[in-house]
Amino acid sequence: MTFLELSTDLLGRYVSFRINPLSFKEAVKITNTKPENYFDLLLDIFEWGTLPQRFSFENNDSKENYIRDVYDSILLKDVVERLGISDVTSFNKILQYILETETREFSATNVLDYLDKNGNKVATDTLYKYLEALCSTFIINRVYRYDVNGKAILKSLNKFYATDLGIKRIKTNSKEINYSRAFENLIYNELVKKGYDVYVGKTRDGKIDFIVSKNKSIKYIQACYDLSNEETRIREFSAFNCISDNYPKYVISTNKEDYSQDGIKHLNIFDFLLDDKF
């Protein structure tokens, strides 16, 4: 039986499952990491992600080669062949741009200008086709914006996050880790693994990093790598000022000190990552 015949026979008789890279808790278990070394593991994940097999390599070159092999397999076998991507160079350039500007609001005009300047001019519909391919194969995730005051999901001004930070490392030019962006990306990925529908929030005065919902319960979340600076704390906690409802509000950081205030709970990142009931 050919693949086409098998696909036809199974039409309407299958259930799809999304298989994510390991969660932080699973990474702790597979590496047998002790609590005093959680922070080192966190930084390691910022750099190399959580694809399971990569934890079996101690040498950085071996880790990078493994992640490249995984990406090439996805690109060549799953994306290029199955979805009919004709311009692999532009496809890779689009992914690179998205990953280098992740956590920022997406602008098709900026992407097209970037490609044009780098000699990879593509049509707008091709850009969106390639973005859809990247999202449908879970290399990146599109996150829609939710208008808190208007109570509506906005199809514009969305963001993208990398499914795995190791893939991001090999597909971007910079080898310097932006800890704030990696931290936000990690929290997004963990929220998805915890079963939440995740949005980025728009308010009258600014934005909320994440608005999440599950079982009709809503939570507001700010992600900040380091809250030790008072001005930073004021900025992060004041993001909730224009929200008048009583749904739980959280600021998540790496700090061990409890900065909770005015009904807004501060969570240490490891308490969040290891709490199955969050």
C-alpha cells in the first residue's frame, strides 16, 4: 500500500497529537538535576533548548550538530516536500528574521523589506504561506493579541515564539543569548505545555505579556528575567493597573525574594515551572 493509499484509507479516522520538546520539569528528571543546580540548567536550556536527545551529548559541537540534523530533517522531509516549499533560501531567511525579532510585534512589511535588502525578494502571499508552514509544523508558534478592554482577539499585531530555543540558536546569527527574550519564550512554551490557550494582551495603557485561559479560568502574567531593580518592578507591576477584573495576576522572575504587592503575586521561575497545578 502506498502512502497516498494509506492516507486515503485513514481519512477521518485519525487523532493528531502535538509532541512538544521536554518541559523544564522533564529536563530536571532526565538530567537528575538537584535544586541547587536549577539555575545552571535554566541557562543551559536558554542556549540548547529541550529536544530530548540533546541531553545525551556533553560536547557543545555534538549538541549543535544534533539540533541541526533535527531541523534539517523537519525542513527537508516535513516542510519542503510535504508543503511544497520552492524557495528554501527565502524560507530560512524568514525563519531567521522571525526568531531574531521574536517577542516583538510582527510586521509583514518589515520582513519583506529585510528579505529585499538581502536579495531574497518574495511576494506577500508567499511570505504568509511560508509563515503558515513554519507554524503548522510547530517550528514557531503564532500568538494572537487579546484586547483586554474590548474583550476581543485581534488578528493583527501578533507575535511569534520558537518552539525550541535550541532551534532558535542554530537559525540565528547572534550567538549572544538575550536572557529576557529567552525567559519570555520559555514561559510561553511552559504555558502551552500546561494546557493553556495563550494570548498577548493589549490594554489602554500598554500591554500584558500573556493572558492565558483554561477551563474558563483566566490569568494575567508578566515575564521579567530580573526584578531586583526598583524601576523594573514598578514597570512590571504597573502593567496591571488598568485591569479592573479580579482574575489572578502574576509577575514571574528569577528572583528568590518575594515582591508580591497589591494583590499581584510574584512567582519565582522554578516555582512556576515545577508546579503542575499552576
